[in-house]
Amino acid sequence: MRLVDTHCHLDLEQFGADLEEVLERARSAGVRRIISPGISVASSENAIRIAAEHEEVFASAGVHPHEADKITAKDISAVREMLLLREKVIAVGEVGLDNFKGYSRPENQRKLFSEMVLLAGELDLPVILHCREAGEDLIEELSSVRHFPPRGVVHCFSGDIGMLEKILDMGFYVSFTGNITFPKSGKLREVVRHLPPERLMLETDSPYIAPQPVRGKRNEPANVRYLLDVYSGIYGLTAEDVARITTHNAQQLFHLGLEPNGAIVYPIRDVLYLNMTGRCTNRCGFCTRNLSTYVKGHNLHLTKEPSAWELIDAIGEVTRYREITFCGLGEPTLRLGALKEVASYVKKNGGRIRLNTNGEGNLIARRSIAPELSGLVDSVSVSINALDEKNYERTCRPVFGQKAYAAVVDFVKECVEEGIDSEVTCLDMVGRQAASSIKEMAERLGATFRLRHLNVVG
């Protein structure tokens, strides 16, 4: 039996003295993955550190609504940098709204929440949501997102059946804590009856809310097993069924590496391609991954994003290849930290680096990244499949909206200025006249141009 505790605050002081013993008990109980969500900048940093030190632990980065009155723009930037530069950070959270305790003003909570949801959309990450007596406000905020409808999980769910139905309609998962096992939680269990098991996740919310068999004690990930009997009784499933379903659900949302991974590096001819992520800031209708995750016989479906060192180990002898290219099924600059670390290794070992990108890296990082790529990346190939902002937004559906097109053009210009060999590409589907205009634009910027063919990759 494999279990996932999708919400456990391992970074808190309650686990400071015996974390290793806690994790060992979790392993013995069948817990194969634990997600430790950040609730502040410092908490997120600590959760990421713990994840780096323990294979089964993954982290998220975010700011809890209780912190909303104290948050600064610098804090928001710090969270973004963690998500871009650090390994094993698989979500934005814990974020949300709380009208129960009143630790922060509602208007500040909503502003912070909006920032966090926007951040998740821009980085194509799920959100881990906190909601207490704020269901209508939460639904309103989530519904207002224009680009990339948010995806994620509402943890420690305490809403009614009406709110559950709205959350499910938006595509979210739901989890309940140890309180689902309490004798007086009949109403909560009735809510579960309206939740398909395919949208359920397990969590402990440790060190809080220990299940009934250990109530009153510090909660910990091993106790997630006590939830199984409740759910199996509600759904008429075995405990093994519930474990299998919820583990798959967690894998689907968070990409925890519990299922076989696709190729993280894949050779075609004399070039080695690096498959870093399946995330992207665009939803192009023509994208090859809409048809298949295979490229020239290589399966590129990732069940976990590879670390920088996993990529380096997989590369092997750098000089065997004419070029090493960051490509794959996603946008490489969403993993700027790993990109820079791998590129540095390749350059030190005599290799040549190429970056295939949608060119939205400046918007992703909220700064010009060309100076950071200079000296690491020999060439960039930027895909531009439209003549202007409106056509780019309609064709590529960027999370950044109409400002994406100008940012892509600026990125090409900045790469040229940094001395990086720069190429603009477009697909022949845009038509001969549009392709000719895009070619002229590329040449004005000092870049070369290449026309590509729809659905021909590798």
C-alpha cells in the first residue's frame, strides 16, 4: 500500500527535535510522499530545505492569509524566486482566505491571494488552498482569473455541499484532515459522500488535528492511514482501493515521481535534448503535445521534474554531442535555476548549449534574463507564430495576455545585444505573407529566421 500525505507542515518547530524518527514512522506506515507547504517566506525556505534533504518530501512555496497584513512586494518576489530556482517545489501554497480568525484584514487577504493565484498561473503550477468561512470570496477570486484557470486542492475542507460542487466544477481536488474521523463529524462525512473518490486526496495537516485514535497528541504523517477506514466505509471500497486512488490523484496533480518517468534526456541525430518540464506559459492549439508525448520515438511524459543533477548524470560525456538543447514538452525558462546549473556544467566540460524557448522568460522571472544566460547559452531559438499582440494572444494563448508578444520581441533583442546567437522561428501554418513579415522583424532585431513545419518535431 502506497500513501501520500499531501499536507504536512514538517518545517514547524513541533518536528524540530525528531524529524528523522517522524519520517521513518511514515515510511513504515506506507507513506511514500509528503508535501510540506510553506506558510511564509521563511517557512517556505525551510520546507524546501527539508525536501532537498529527504527523497520522499516535496515542498510548496506560498504565504498564508494570516500573514497578509505583513506581506511586501519583496516577499512576493522571494516566493517567485523559490519557485523558479529551487528543486522539488511543486506548488504554490498554502494560500487562500480566512474569515474565521481575523488575523489579517479581508482586503489584504484578497490582494495577497490574487497575487499568489496569478503567480501559480504564470508558472503553470497547482495551488494548495486554505479556506475557512470564506467560501464565496474564494470562489469569486478563483472565477475572476482570466488566463489559465487555476488548478489545485482545497485542503482541510470545511465548506458545505454547495461549495463542494462549485469547487468540483472548477476542477479542484479536495482533502480533509483528521477531523473526518471524529465522532461528531457526521455533517463533514456527508459532504464526502458528494465527493467522487477520484477528486479526493489524503492529508494530515500535521502537527495539527490528529485523527480520533491518536486525538490529543501531536499529529504526524504516519497517521494518514487512520483516514482510510472512514473513506472506505463511505465509498464501499477497500482501504487498499482508497490508497491507490488517492495516491494516483496526488501524482496527477503534483507530479511526485510515483509512476515511471519519461525520458529526461533524448538524443536525436547528433544533438542531445533536455526535457526539464512539462509546464508552459502558453496553451498553443497547434502544440505537438496535444497530439502525443512522443518525439521521434522518445516518450517525454514527465511524472516528476528532474533535478539539475539528474539531468547532468543523464547527459554523460558532453562532447559526444554537437549540441545540447534545452527543449522537451514544456518551457525551459520556468526552471531557470536548473537551466543555469546544467548549462554551467556543460560549458565547463566543453559543450555547446542551445535554448529552445517561447521567449517569455522575462515575464516569468519578472526581469531581463538575457544577461544571466550570456556565457552559458550559445544560441537561442525563439518561436514566434504571430504578427502582433492580438494574433499572438489568440494563437498561443499566453498566461500573460497581450503583453506577451512585446516581451518576446524584447527577449530576442536582448539576447542579440548580449552576443547570444539568436534565431526566430515560426510555423508555416501562419501563411506565406505573415512568415515573410516575421522574417523581416527577426532580421531587424539582428536574429536569423527559420520556417518550421506544423507537427514536424525533432
